[in-house]
Amino acid sequence: MPNLIAKSALSGQAPLVLVGTTLAELVPERITSVAPLKGQSLDKALKILGLSFPAPNRFVEAAGAMIVWTGREQAFLIGASGEGLTGLAALTDQTDGWAVLTLQGPMAEAALMRLYPLDLRLAQFGVGRAARAPLNHMSSVLMRTGAEGFTVMVFRSMARTAWHEIETALKALAARALV
């Protein structure tokens, strides 16, 4: 009988550091799609986790858990169990379907602005903002996690392509920095 070993989408990919900016894979413990059932409030259940249901284009973090808006009456709960939401929301495990990348450093914003049709300047897309937007041709969820930090979620099948696109943008910026 074969012995199957679970691997992340970018298993074995070392972090990339260019012009002081780091691209790395983040492997969350769990990702759960949360869609409140008609007439149900998730406030009490999420409050136990220190969270609240996010407003459109926002995410909320607390104690290692995050909930990010992903569409009308839908969010992804990341890094926490959705057990307290049973009966209040439709819950779907998404852990194996998504790859998560982090981009941190002074060139993060400029690199992503080459790939997203969004104004990602801090004044326009501040910390705590999220967007369901295309990363070039790939569907993604983008979050601003810090002044120089972003988290990018793409379908697992697109992980290497997303990595390549971000790496290419960073290399172009690095080349310009050397001139």
C-alpha cells in the first residue's frame, strides 16, 4: 500500500529575497469557507475567537486566527476551527484548495501593483484591507497585512504560476534599483 505524504503547493520552494523584499509560502493549519445561514448571526460564535464577520474588502485578525471577506455573505476563516459556527453557517474546508504566499518588504507594494488592477498604495489600500481580485489572469484574495506586507491566496493549481509572476516583478524592480 502506498504511503501518501501531504505536501504544500510549493513544497521545497525556499523563500526568495530580492531588494530587501521576501516572497515566501505560508502554510495555514486550516482554511474554512464560512457562509452564514439565512437569519443567523455569527457575532457570538466569532467573538469567542476574538473575531467579527468582516466588512466587504476587509479582514479581521486575533490570536493567530483571521477571517477575510471573500464575497457577499462569505468569508474564509484561517487558522482557527469553525466548530463553534456549526448550525449557524455553511462551512466548507478549503485548506487543500488554496496556496498562500506572503510578500514582505519595501518593494512588495510596487511588485504587486504591476500584477493587480488596483491602487495598492498604503493610503488607498491600508492595513486590514482585502480584495478578491485577479493577479494577472489568476483569481486571488489579496490582503494588506502591514505597511510593507501582503498575503496573497491563489488556487493551489496556480501556486507556482503566482510565485513566478511575483518573482518576475521583483526581479524587474531589482534590475531598476541597480541602474
